[in-house]
Amino acid sequence: MKNFISSVNSLLEMLSSVEHDINIAGYSLTEKKVYFTIIQTTARTGNCNITDVINTSSLSRSTVYKAIKKLESNNLLNVHQSSVDKRESFLDVVVS
């Protein structure tokens, strides 16, 4: 049990460090979930659209849109419309 607690604590410390490094430490858990979902989906499939985030995160459409808007306004994400389907928007993580 002590090893488990120590291992989880180490992981939490690493996560906290990463959150500070990528400037999302001050965001809500929901906003972080949206951000991490975008990163994971992009890593797995090569791109990510808003529907992917909604389906993967199990968050409501309005919650996802609010989080994306905040992340975009703080230059953590770029949102761009698909050239094939104007109803679809893709999300790119801004790497600085």
C-alpha cells in the first residue's frame, strides 16, 4: 500500500509539473480534460475535431465549446474549419 501511494504521488507531481510547463495549471478540471482529450486524439489519429472531443470526453456539447473557446482565446488551441465540410472544425494544440 505504501508503494502504491508513493507511486501515485510521484505521478501527481509529474502531472503538476507538466501542467505548469504547458501553462494550464490554472484551468478547471473540465478545461484540462478537453485539452488532454485533444492531445490524445491527435496523437492517436493525426487530427481532432470537436465531435471527437465530445464523444471521447463524455462532456456536453456546450461544455466542450466553452472550454475550447477559453483555450483558444488564451492561445493554447487553434480552431480551423474543414475545407471539405464547412460544418466541421479541427483543433490544433499550440506548441510554444
